Amino acid sequence: MDAIILFVLVLGLLFLGVPVAVSLGLSSILVIAFFSEDSMSSVALQLFTASQNYTLLAIPFFVLASAFMSTGGVARRIIRFAIATVGHFRGGLAMASVLACMLFAALSGSSPATVVAIGTIAIAGMRQVGYTKEFASGVIANAGTLGILIPPSIVMVVYSAATDVSVGRMFLAGVIPGIVAGLMLMIAIYFMARVKNLPAEPWKGFMELMEGGKQAGWGLFLIIIILGGIYGGVFTPTEAAAVAAVYAFFIALFIYRDMGPMKDTPWVSGDDTDRARVGFNGTVYGVAFFFVWMILSFFATAETGTVTVAGRAQLGVFLSLVLMTAYVMWRGQEGITKVPAHLAAGLPIWGRNLALMGRNIFKVFFNEDTRKVMVDASKTTIMLMFIIVNALLFAHVLTGERIPQAITEVMLDAGFTWFTFLIAVNVLLLIGGQFMEPSGLLLIVAPVVFPIAIELGVDPVHLGIIMVVNMEIGMITPPIGLNLFVTSGITGMSLLQVVKAALPFVAVLFAFLILVTYVPDLSTMLPYALMGPEIVTR
């Protein structure tokens, strides 16, 4: 009886237009106050416990990192690299948009952020070369959903907090499905491009590919820092999120200079000589290689205890000098004896830029652009955390009233197997995803279905990926699909037009959902190989 009252209250409040977080929290408090034997003091205790959840601490840091990386400059560089990679295929610009969404997803962990950052540039680019606005919008709306599947993913962090499943395993589990989903979308685009005779970009050669990779490299290296640090045993996912936020701040304001007091100030000016440019670029490559070497070698040897910092640094300096010398000889087209002259000519550029950074070292923290990013990230974090805390209170009531156990017994008595159970989960989540925000829906459903899944032998990591993919589809299905509203906002199209544009690609994601649901190895292969299976105590 308590279960019926709880769900009726939640659904009733939602249909009355009450916000999701308030509906969950108010329903839980009313049930505890009037129908449960639980004490009202448990509400305060549960809210305090939820706010102290170490795993959830990763969310504000990932949101902040996403906010800094969502600048136009980062997205523009990623799109350039994606076009250089796959743009020469038929429909290549649309395929490059999907690849760009995949890469940006690995920086942001958010679908709406991916749609905004990539869509504002890619849709305009596709329109210029002959794609219809509807086709371009449908591609971006669907490809943007990969933001919550490809790690790091905020939704995966929420699932881990709700079920106590390892965040590290969830991130690993999303790698192969994310790549498969992106490839399926690109294959569908290729065949549609052949039918519609869509254009292909000219092949610009490996130099353009290398140049695009170099421009996007500082942003994409964030992926290495997050995943390498976690799986190298250097830091936890929560610590990785904090490191990602600091790195994103530094890259956006000091390296790319897309925002802040040094905005649009180039590292190399038009007055610098060719010799100075070559020398400066050579030292940049050398310093960058040393930086990357020290980080990657630290990740690779952190648990060995036999490799010293001095040893890694000495080898790193030697390799950096070799790279620096080779570059200067190649670009300067002079002998090795002229290398010191080139490097010396580049020193004034370093001095000018370091002086500029020194003058603005404190201004970057109080700049209007930085303040706006911090405020926007804070608003997003508060919204998410308010939903999550109330949803965890709802889960507490479910557990206290033993509602998941009762549902488990009913389903087992009805003869449900893992196969039919996953069908029921998909149907439930597909319907719920049309009306609720992913994090809130996941926190409502996960505590209910998780015990049933474990009882039926479904892997908890596999279940998490299934739920995330359902959340993806929910973000592009009306009436509450977030990606639909975001795409409508950046294109000026009506919501109905965006829905029609996205529909063909939604079919691809439905096929992908079936594949992920009944081929569990896609989700469990990497986690099992690198970290072993998830151990769940029943």
C-alpha cells in the first residue's frame, strides 16, 4: 500500500507541473510522515548523507571542466581535426560532426553541452556546403547524445552513486559502446549521403590532419589525463574530475586564450621573423613533449615504485631535445649548427608571452568571462545536486519500505528471466525518458531495478550502460528531450521540425540499444579485462 501511495504522489505532482526534485522530495517526506514507521529525523540524516557522498563530488568538477572546454575555440579545433580525418568521405562533413561530438563528449560528459559547442559551428558549416538545415540538425541532435555515453559521463557518476557500482568500471564500460554508436551513426550518414548525393570534402592530406591534431591536442589531452590517471592508479574518478577542472581552466585562459584578459592575443605576432617562429615552435614542441612524457610515464609507472622522477625527467629532456632539434632542422632547412641560432631567435617570443601571462596571472581569476563560466557551472551543479539529493531520499524510502524486494518477488514468481526483464527495463526507461531529466529518472528507477537485475544474474555494469543508452534516446524524444530543445534554440527551428529531422537517426540508436542490451560483452569487455568483474554483495 505504501508503494502505491508513494508512486501516486510522485506522478500526481509531476502531472501538476511540480519540478522533479520537489516531487520526489515532497512525496518521500509525506510518506515518511503519515504512512511509514520510519522517523522524520531520517530525512535530515539522509539529506546530510547524500550531500557527503564522495562519488557525487565529481559532478561539480566535471561540470566546471565542461564549462571551460565549451568555448567556441575548443569546439572549432576539434571540428577541424574531425574534418581532416573523415571529411573526404561522401557526407563527410556530417560524419565529421559525429566524430567531433564523440571527441567533445570525452571532454564534457554532458549531451546538451556537446550539442551547443559542436552544433553552433557544425550546423552552419554543413549549411554552407549544401546540407539541408533539417539533416544537419538531426545529425547533431543525435550525435550530441553521446555526451553521456562516452566517458567521463555525469550520468554514469549518478548511476554509480545510486547503486555503489565502481565509477572507473562504468567509464571503461562506456568506451566500446560509445565508439560503436558513433560508427553506426556515421555508417547511416554515409548511406544516406549516397542516396541524397551529399557532397564530400576534398582530401587535404596528412599535413592538415597533423595540423588539426596539433591544434586540438591540448584539449584532447584532457581525455588522457582523466582516463590515464584513473586507470593508472594515480587518482580516483573524483580526484580526476578536480584535476580536469584545473587543467581546463589553464588551457582555456592561458594556452588557447579563447576567453579572459588575454582573449584573442596570439602567441606569435606578424612582426616575428621566420627564424624566430621556427625556433619558438621547436621549443613549444619540446616543452609540450616533455610535459606529456612526464604525465604519461607517471601514469604508467606510478605503481611500480622502481622508476624515479629524476630518471623519467632525464630521459624526457633527452627525447625533447632530439624532437626540438629535428623540427628546427626540418622547418629551418639548415644544418644542425644553425639550431642554436633558431632557438635563441625564438626566446623573445617566449619572453613576451610569459610576461603577458605574468601580468594577467591574477586577472584571469576575476575576469568577467571566468566569472560567467563559474556562475553557469554553479547553476548547473545546484540544479543537478538538488535533483540528486531528493532522488536519493526517494530511494531511501523505497529501500526502507522494501519495495524493490517486493517487486523482485513478484517478477520472479511471474517467471521473468533476464531476457524478458531487460525488455521491461527498456520499455520503462524509454517511456520515462520522454518526461524526465536523465539523472532524476535514473535515480528513481535504479534502486528499484538493480536488486532485480542482480537476482536474475544481470551484470551491474552492463545494466548501467543499458540505462545510460535509454537516457540517450530519452534526450531526443519529445516532449522533454533536452537535446531537441537545445537544437531548436541554436537553429531557430520549431520543436516539431527538429523532432522530424532527428527521427531517422533515432532508429539507429534504437538498433544500438538492442545491440547493447543483448550483447553484454560490448559493455563488460574492457572493465573485466582491466579491473575485473564488479563484486556486488546481495
